Amino acid sequence: MPKIEVNEKLFFNLLGTTLDYDELEARLTCGKAELDEKPDATLPEAERTIKIELNDTNRPDLWSTAGIARQLRQHAKLTVRGAKPVDYRSFFSTAEKACDSGNRVVTVDPGLKDIRPFMTAFVISGKPIDEPMLLDIIQTQEKLCWNYGRKRRSISMGIYRSANITWPVHYTAVDPDTTSFVPLACTEPMTCRQILTDHPKGKEYGWILQDMPKFPLLIDDKKEVLSMAPIINSATLGAVQVGDADLLVEMTGTDMPTLTLATSIVACDFADAGYTILPVRVEHPYDTGFGKTITTPYYFQEPTKASLATINRLLGSNLTADEAKYALERMGCSLSIDGDILTVRPPEYR
């Protein structure tokens, strides 16, 4: 079962209220979660770490500080310090609605189709990253890509300094023996092939690429390297630090629905933390299942219809339409009611 560590101050700020640990433990049940370990109460709030075990492996949206805070906040009908709930729809594109991506465009090389074919991206803006947020970003990256992304095989995530990037960005297929760059934690260039054998991350995740004829490389329009997905970022554009702002978040992978949902989860997490989400247009030369060109974050979920009679029969309950509506809204859904029929719209992160 996934376990996460949350900074207490960041968590309660996102929750919108401060709870004692007994009350927190009681409320965690709405997310099928429990306290794994209470923090040292003698430490300052900003230095305390709450450890939470998550028992629902079908809810990757809960595997982050923002995600579990969102679930508790919605279930209790709370808002963050009295603020209005975040309107996720404002930055999500759909099949019917195209968001303006400006000059934020990524082109995908046709040679990646049989290697690592799909990509999504967005930019966050608004305020610098502090240390608790940076640590939480790293944790979210690890949990999503390890558990939901099958140890980075189907999902990997990279974050970069957007202000230093020259757009458009290019997701390319390169010769691993003749292409080199300086990876994170290094000072000298290494070939892509050499990274698999000599770099710690290459040794850990190199199995994903080792048999491929070419390797994926993300570069900007000046040919500055961002990363070699799904292995390692570069030591330049990919070295995000406390105080950085305007960050590019990208994900690459092999399954587009999984990748798109993971992107939506991370975008909603950043939005809950007070960042502005700026969509990115990704131009694939082949179909993704959502078309060749997709602007992400992208909402692809379909509404679900059910009669109130069917709901009550399956649950063994006697809910009124208003009671069913209230229960679904506490889980982040929106819905309309037409007679006995409820049409439910899943939230962007589900």
C-alpha cells in the first residue's frame, strides 16, 4: 500500500483547518487512509512530518499532500482558509474546448512511436517553490511514477525551469551512443548509453530503454537538453531548486489515458497549492487516442448516468435525490438530476 509523508504546516494549510491527530485519524477514513506515524510534537509545525498509509490502490489522486488534503476538505465541505474552491475547469481543455497554450508547444518525433510514444505537459506560475513544496513534488513524482506508472515504465515525470527554456520544446529520438549531456548530480557530459551503465538512475531504470534502437531526449529550440526520459534530468534546465518559479512539468509514457490522468492529478495538486496552471499544446505525428494534437491538462472522463432507484437498490439504502447529490459532491463529483436520473461528472483528477 502506498505511504506518503506530509509536511504538517503545508498539509493543514491545504486542508484549510488545523486538526489534532486523533481527529485527523478519524477523518482519514473517508479516503481509506490511516495514520502510519504521528510526528514529534516537540518540533515546530513547519518541521513536523505526518506519515499516512493509503489503503486504496485505485486512487492515485490521494498519493500526495494536496490529494489527501483535497479529499478531507471536500468530504467535510471545507474551503482553504475561507477561500473559494479551485475551478479546475478553467485550465482544462476538452474535446469541445481548446485552451490557449500561447507559444507553449511541444513537438513529438515520429521515431518515438515504438519507443516511448506519448507526452503531456503544462507550466506552473505564480510564486517560488519553497522547500516543503519541492520535497512534496519529488514525493508525488516518485509515488505516481513508481506505483501508478509501473516503475516509470508507463509514466515518468520531469520538472524544469521554464523561464530558461526556449520554446518550442522538442521530444526527439536520438542515437544513444553519439548523443551526450550533463545529467543531474554530474559535472561532465555522458552519452545516453553511458548514463545507463554509469549513473545511479541509469542503473536503476536503464532496463526500460536498454533494448531500444534510439532513446527519448527532451530538448528546447536551442538544443539545450531538459532530460532523457524516463531516466534522468539534465544538470542545467532540469536542476530545480528552492526559490525557482515558472516551472515546466512534463510526463512521458506508453499509455495515453494513464498518462493524461496522472498529468491532471499533478496539475490539480499545484492549483490547490495556489499556482496558476498554463496549458501546453503537444503535437504528436500519430494518433494518441485523443487525437494527434492535445492541449494538456485534458479532461477525457465520460459522465455516468444512474437512476436513484438503482443506486438505492445496490446500496441497500433509501437516499433521496438531494442526499445522493450531497454524498457525491463530498467525493468531488458534480451532477445534474432529471427526475429519477442522476448524471454524474467525475472530477478532473479521477
